[in-house]
Amino acid sequence: MPRDIIILECTEAKAEGVPTSRYVTTRNKKSLRTPGRLEKVKFNHFLKRRTLHRELR
């Protein structure tokens, strides 16, 4: 199976002292476009705005 299940966690929530939002998604293991950690802009329900979410390892 060429896809991994990953968890994305908000990077801005810890600095502001609110609970972190997390998303579960998949990524292609063999993709040359994403060699490092995946980063996406997703909606944080606690901060009520779109923030940067980074892959957990």
C-alpha cells in the first residue's frame, strides 16, 4: 500500500494556550514532492481561524 495515515496538528494553538486541533489524512509514501513533513493550512475550531498544521511523527 503506497499511502500512509498521518496526523496533522496545529502549530499556533500551543503558543496561545488553547487546545490543539488535529486532523487525520493520508499521504503518498513515494511522492517526490513531499520528502519532509507535510504542512497544510486547516481551520482551527478553537481559534476560529485557519492556521498552519504540521505532520506529527
